[in-house]
Amino acid sequence: MGEPMSSLLKHISRPAFLAAVAPSLALLSLASEARADLTFGDFNSSSGLSLVGSASTVAGRLRLNATGTGTTGAAWATTLQDVSQPWTTSFRMQLGSGQGSGFAFVLQGQGPGALGLGGCGMGFDGLNGCIAIEFDTQLDVFCGSSLTADGQIPHVALNSGGVGSNLGNTSWVPDFADGQEHLIRITYTPGSLSVFVDDMNSPSLSVAVDLGSLSNSPLPMASVGFSAASSGQSGIHEILEWNFDEQAQAPSGNHPPATPTITEPAQNGQAVNPFDVHMETAPFSDADAGDTHACSDYEIWRLSPTERVWRADCRPWPTAAHMHLADGVFEGSHLGRSELDENTVFFLRARHKDSSGDPASQWSPWGGRSFQTDDWSTHFPMQIEDVVDQAPIAWTDATTGNPAVFPGGGSGHGILLESPHDELMLSLTPGVAGAPVYGHGVFLTHHEPVRITIAAGTAGLTLPETDLFFHDQDCHGARLLLPAVQLTPGTDLILWAAWGGTTWHSTTNNTTPSFVVLARGFDVPWTVMQDGYSVDVFAEDLDLPVNIAFVPNPGPDPGDPFLYVTELYGRIRMVTRDGTKHTYADNLLNYTPTGSFPGDGEQGVTGIAVDPLTGDVYASMLYASGPAHYPKVVAFTSLDGGFTAATSQIILDMVGESQGQSHQISHLEFMPDGSLLVHNGDGFNSGSALNLNSFRGKILRILTNGSPHPGNPFFNAGNGISAIDYIWVYGVRNPFGGDYRHLDNTHYTVENGPSVDRFAALHPGDNMGWNGSNTSMTINALHTWSPAVGPVNLVFIQPEVFGGSQFPSHKMQRGFVTESGPTYAAGTQALGKRITEWVIDVNSDLIAGPIPFVEYTGTGRATAVGLEAGPDGLYFTELYLDTGGSGPASMGARILRVTPTLLVDCNDNGRADACEIAAGTAADANADGIPDECVCIPQTICTPLPNSAGSGAILSATPGCYLNANNLLFQVDGLPQNQFGYFLCSQTGSSVPVGQGLLCLGHPIARFNQFVLNSGPSGSIQFQPDLTSPPPLASFNPTDSWIFQLWYRDQNPGPSSNFSGAVQILFQ
């Protein structure tokens, strides 16, 4: 029999394990009669166990099989257990070097001396009266003569009668074969068995099963324990702690909800939009008449490698049955993302929770559906179920912005939005004075593509280009770009709407969307590939505009200086907020910069930066000294508020460092300390890049007077100032673009190579290794383009720069790169003429990219070059006049702006606030038009210190300050794996180093230590405190301000402690 309770309290030291078994211990203490429960806090003694085969106890652990191949072992409790009633078992396990075949938790009727087949049989196959929950680490198609259902490895499965009798399995589990400790809990109530791996709130496997009804059942009394084996590969399977509680909970009589059927995606393997996955289940169903649908869990798993990448936990109605990516959170390899990987197989699973409140039976088993994401660059159809009538609809003239109207005369004309099956979504028909009358269809059962019919009627129909604005059933805003029409009587124009709002002519039939012939795109030949953004023209009639730099604090008036732009052939323009151009400085070159493209015409004035303290403008350029050209940096000062330059001063003159087209000086950027980075090409001499006595092939760091920064890695004033003193990074070829990101205090660059381009994070003293070979362009690279695409500029959207440029919060910290493609090429290009998006984590590791953001979709010569984050969007330059004119230097290129559109969306969930309030899905208690949840945004007041997992544990919270709602939810990411912790709170703040971290709470401090949490293999924790039942020393009342922080176990290298960041919440 297992050890007594007093021994348990002495042995168990893992709070996570204690938390897992706590419900069982509490019920045990209230039991009216003794039961044969088992508790092993460790295995220093084998008392109460029967060890069979090669099983043994080693250093306080239960080792199920010996090292080496071909070993099999088992360990059984010597006291039989009643497994006919509800039971729960929890154990902590670890697999050593090598994986072996796997192990199992087993109920069997042969007694404590039993041992089954080895190898793929894992020590339980062949036993009579055997039910096994296997944790399989080896892929076997056949085991003996039995066909297995192994599928992915590792996986968890429920077997009855051997490995060939599979009742349920899943590979959607944390990788328990990774050599780390893992916590397992298995619960059984007649009718349902669930297996939890690390996450004690969400089962990895749920099977609707009554063990007593199985032909191979050992019920009611069984030997319980573990078995394991290794076959072709050695593996150690160890149990560190174990608890088994028979009759863990008296059955309530409640039935679990039925397994939900996934209705969207509609079929396994369906191709979906990686930016907008529609997830729906069939209606909730429960055998208990009084049970209602409380909420639903949704998860998306990547198949290879097996990993959960997105989840939405216990979402209530209406998202309980209808979910979008914006309704959940990305994690793991997709942490910080807003889209899924392209061309990847994923698995969606969902489960329903009923209103019974019975922990043992309130959740349904998981229902699932596999799907495949398409290319990021694919044109996807706009798909909706309804156009809501609670939110405003607007039909406007695209040129004037005024309300659009139908012309008078005739009948039968109008505009219809329908599904491919003729199901009406919205109709526009003429009313008084031609104003549209809107008609609504029925709510569709599935998302359907939007087909547009413009009917001429009896008199024909002429309309200008118009925009149609509406909201779908989820309050997602949409804008349709309708083309100008001139239809003869009795004719129709059939169009398909693409995701993002562009419209396309129906070219095949009227039931299948086609995106071949564009009817109307955006007003410029650039298309945003993601929903919710538009491109417009900010400034026109420029001559080879290269780079942009914004005035640090531009004035609000239309005529205030707003930005500066370099024109390659010797001019700097100042552009006011209304797009008006002024010549800031001209005739900056001492040679005539004409020539061929591609070729020697590609040189002149390039980089530009504005001193954030003085407003002085700094520009980089090539200057002539005889036939050779050399790089220099010039500072300009204005006396008229920045409209024109009054003085200029050469601050860095690199005479003798010969450079030519493209391989020249380029990007300039001010760093937070006021120093200036200067990107300098190799001048067609790869040897110069590695030569520390040359300025070329380097990134230089200077002061505003042109002298080298004394903190440079090779600075030594003692032997005189020369090129080496200026060097910050060396070994680069053509580092055209770069940007500093505040989040990780890192400067990034994009660089052109001969056939391979490079994206890299830079650190002082780095040798980027350029030696003339394509291979050297891979050194220190986050990403390489091969073949080359010509990346020329890089910028991050970040709160420190114009507050994030009005982009939504999920775009913060993302990088954007202009890829110019082949020089002066016409039309769309597979390799370039686009802006791509990049996801880089806090550790400066590339998570995703390139993700298409803006694509050139015209037929002309324009390409994307300059790029900068502005106060109201992302600005970029077209290097050439799109129509071509008389050649590359023809006047007429533009500065374009990408801006978020449509939504006033305070909670950044992709749904318009007004629509949510009107539809009743967002509360607005004070009727101010702002959802209540946005009134109380948690404020981050303390940033974490680094931990053993990286840069620190990031704490975030949902906007849950309304006490009567009791919906505050904390999320902590960036934790060490499989470590425990608990939350603290206080009404006062501090900043006190404790352990490895920073305690941000003042005294008194309240502790939620009754809720011990575990970070699991994902290194993340969620916690929803019950605000109506605060911990000792805490009392939450309206108008109270409280600070919350997580304490957790860390390693440095031995056991220590650390803290997450802290957030402050003002309760309402």
C-alpha cells in the first residue's frame, strides 16, 4: 500500500504536483470511510509496490525499465484499487536520454506480478483485463500482427486489449519526450476519461467511454501502475511522484456535452486564408435538458512539428460557436503573430462546456478538423454570413466622398450582394431622389463568398466609382471598391469581392470566385494584401525619391513641415503636412549624375536623418574628386523653421574611398543616445569590407560633429583618429536600409548581395563577413533571400515612434521591408516590388517572414524604395514615375502612405465598437459609445529583468476592471519551462531586487498562493482571479488601484526566484 499522509507531506516538494492532486487530497480528508488510495511523494522505498522485469528504484525515482535496448519493466501497487467508480491519478515523469518505445499507465486484472510484451508492446500488450493509457514515443505501423494507430509521435492513446485496440488518441500534446519533467493527470468518471499533460485546465485527450462496458475491462478491482519498454533504441522512463485516488468524486449524474462537430472549415484538408481562418461548430448539444452552452475552447495545432500555435479559452457566446483568429491568442512559434504560416497543415479542435458546474463532466470531448493554409500572396474571396443592420451602411462616391445615388428613370436597377447560391446578403435599390434603400437577407449557415451583381434595369445604368461600407455578422468592417459602370438596358455586371475589398470580373461562371481580371483596385497600383488597410498618395512629382525622414514633432497645421525626402540627383525636398513640396537644398552634387539604369546612373544623394534635438538635417551622398567619387555626410541648418537650408557643413569627408553606383553610402539614422549611424557600401571592392583601415563596407557611428563615437568597439584616440575609430560594424556589402528597435535595443539592417540578400541584427563589433561570395552573405543572417529581391529599406512599427503610427496593437514591434526587385522593371515581379512584414521576438530571433503586406499590381515601372513610419501610417517612395515617361529620371514619382482603415476599435479585436454595442456583444453601461472594457486598460508599470529563458516574463491583462463582471484575466509569457509560481498584488509600488528579479510591489503584499500555477512546456501561464474572493490582505473595491505581479521559480544556475513585469488596474 502507498505511504501514509504524514509521509506525503514530508516528501512532496513540487507545488505544481501538489496543486494537481489537491482536489483529491481535499476529498480524501472529508471521506467518511478509509479507502485504498495511493500516494508516493518519492520512491526512496519500494514499499507498497511490486517491481516486475527490469523495473527498479534509483535515487528516489521509479525507473520502469533498465537502460539499454530490449528491456521491459512494470511497477504495480500491491493493493488493488476500485476503478469502477470515478478515480483520478496524478504523476510526475521524465524520459531520460533516448526515448525507448514509451510507457503506459495501466489498469489490469492479472495481479501485481504481471508483465506484458516488450518493445512496441510497452509492457502491457498481451495482458488480460487490461486498459492502458499509453505515452508512445516510437512510431510503429505494426506491433506484432496488430496494426497500430500511432499516427504522429509522441502521442497519447487509450487502449483496451492491447496496442491494436485503440479507443482514442491524440498527438496534440506537449512533447513529453523532450527530457524535461512533465506533470500528468488522468481523470475518470463513468462515461468520460480525460488525460492532462502539463496544462491541468485543458485535457490533451478526452474519450467518451464507460470502462465497465469494455469486454477487456478489469473492473471493479484492478492492479494499477506503470509499464515501459525499449526496443531498437534505449530509453529511460522514470516516475518521480505518484498519487492515485479511487472514488475521487462522487458522480453528479451530469452528462458531458456532445462532441462538437466542426462546420468551418467544412472539410478536412480545406485550403483557407492564413490571415482569416473561419472557425465554427455545430450548435451545442447536451443530454441534460437544463444544461446550456457556457463557453467553448478552441485550439489550432501545427502538425509538423507538433505544436499548439493558437488558442481561445472558454469563450462565451457569440464566439463560443463562431471564432476568428482575433478572438484568441497566438503562442509558441506564432507568439506575437496575427496570421498562420502559409502552405502549412494545421489541426483545429474545439470543445463545449455546459452550465452544470460539475468539473468532472462539464466539458465535451474535443472535436477536430484538419486544414491547409494557402499562400500569403493568394487573392482570397471576401466571405461573410450576413451584413448586419445594427451598424451603419454607407455608399459613397469614391472621388468626392459624398453619398452616392442612383440616376433617375427606368426601373429594375440596383446592386445585389449575394452568395454563389443566390442567397441575398444586401441589396441597394433606388429610393427618394435616388438615395439607396438597403435590404437585408437571411443569416447564412456558413461563410460564403460575396458575389456582386450591378443590374442596369430598363433604362441602363451609369455610375462613377463608388465605395460601399458595411459590417459583417462579427462586426468586422468591410469596404467594397465598386468600378464605374455604363451598362446598357437589361444587362448585368457580375463581380467577385476579394478579401480586402478589391473587385474582380467574373470570368468563368457565376458560382465560382475568380480573381484574374481586376475590376477596381486601389487608386494606386499597389494592393494591401491584408484586410483593414489602404494606400493613398501623399506627395507627387518627385524625381528619383530615395529616402524619407520625418520631422520629429511635426506641427498640426497643413502648412507645417512634415518630412524630408532625398532625390537621387542632388536635391532634398521638404514636404508639408498637406503634401506640398518645397526645395530644402539643391545642387548638392559637383558632377552631372546621369547614366544608365541599371548602371552608373544609380548614384547621388541617398540617406537622410533629422536630429531629434535640433531639427538639423543630415544627408549622405557621393561627391567627385577627379574621375572618382567618394562618400561624405553633410549637415544642414535652417533659419526659417525647416523650410529651407541656410547653412551646410561637411562633417565626414571620406576622400579617397572610391564608390560608385549602388555600392555607395546610404542609410543614416539617429540612435537613442544622439549618435548617428552611417551605412557605407563596399565601393565594388569586397576586400575593403574586411579592411579595418577603410571606411567602405562598414556601418559607422559618429557624433553630430562628424567625429567618431568614443564608445565604438575599435576606438583608440591614443594613436590618432583614422577609419578604424569610426567602425561600429564591418564586413558588409550594400547595407541600404536599417532601423533601431527599442524593444530589444537592437539595430537591424537589410543588405544587397550579388545573388543572395541578407537581413540581420547588428551588434557593436560584429564582423558580417562579406568577402565577395554569396556564401558570406549568410553570416549572422536572420534571413537570406536567394535569389535576390533587392531589399532597400527597413522600419519597425513601435510605440516609441509616433505612438505606433496608428497601426493596431498586434502590429507593434513588427518589421517592414521594401523589396525593390529588378532595376526599372515593368509590371509585377516575382522577386520584388513589394513591402513585406516580419515578426521578430524579444530575443531578436526571426519568428515569421517575409509576409506579404503591400504588392505592386500595376503594369508600370514604379517600385518601393524609401520607407519610414510616420505619425499616421507607413510611408514609402516609388523610385520611378510609374508610366515611365522618358526614362528612370523622369519627374513624377510619388510618396505613398499605408494607413489602417474602417474601424474605431478600442479593444483591437477587429470589430467596430459601434457595431458591437448595437449588436449587444459589447456592454456600454454609461452610453458613451465606448465599450466598457476599453475604459479600463491595464497599465504596465514595471518591466521584467532577464530570466533563464531569455529577456524576461511579460505580464499582460485583459481589460477587466469592472468588479461586477469579474472577468480579469492575466497572461504571462516568456517564462522558463515547467516552473511554478503564483500571483501577488498590492496597492503600492516599489522597485526592490529580490532573487534574480525585481519586486515592483510595496507592502503590504497579498498572495494568491492558494493557486499554484505551472508554466508547462510553453513557458506561459494564464490566471483568472476571483475578484469576489480576494486573498488575505486584499480587498477589491470600485475606484481602488491595485498592482499585480507574478513570482516564479527560476534557475541561475541553481534554484532561485524571479518576477514578471507588473500591471496596475483601476477597478470600477
